Amino acid sequence: MEEGTSKSPSNCASTVDYGDADPFQWDTREDCQVRQILDRVADKWSLLVIALLENRRLRFTELRREIDGVSQRMLTVTLRQLERDGLVKRTVHPVVPPKVEYELTALGQTLHATIQSLVTWTERHQQEIAQAREAYDRQQVEVE
């Protein structure tokens, strides 16, 4: 089990009533299930694995080749976590040497659609974000 991961579900609902506009849509405590799931699926390696597995199966070496900068250990940990969460299916074919393939589960496919929306938004607004960063950086230089 991952360090800091609770073995059982916990109640992480806020006790403060914010009406319809709750600024704490998920609790920030480490034992909150929602936070744990968001931490997992928002991780950069998880996002890349999920994106690469859209509508296809890939072997470990193919994934590693496609993901620039990921170590063998980090990819192994990421795949195990995604498999544990039911997002990725690992299939071992009984051949010598063993052939292992990874693919998205039905649940993983639903997450891919959400990730694709985020990527589309980023592509549409990347110029605005770049301009905002440049303006911010100029302002910081003037303050110093």
C-alpha cells in the first residue's frame, strides 16, 4: 500500500455549510478518498499513461519509450497504482519470454475523456497563459 494511503474509506466532508458554492469540493486531509484519487489521476505520469493507452494496448517498453523522462521504477509504480485503482488492465500472455500488455479499462476510458477535455482547454488557451506568464514575470522584475 502506498505510504500515507488509508486502508479504509473515511468521511472527508466539510462540517462548514457553504450552501451551493462549497470552496472545499474535496477535503485536504491525507486520508480523504477524493484527495487520494485526485492526487493519483492528476499525477503527470498517470496522465501520460492514460493518454497513451487510448484505444490501444501497449507493452511496458513501448510506454517507457513514449514517455520522455520517466524512469523504469516510476513507470512500474504508476502502472501498479493505475491497475489497483481499476483504470488500467494488465494482461500477461503465457509465452517465453512473458509478454505483458497494458490497456485502459472501461473506467479508465471514462477518465481519458475527461483528460482530453483538459488537454483541449490547454491547447485553446496556451497563448493567453503564455502572455499572462510574461506579464507576470515582467512585473516581478520591476518590483525587484
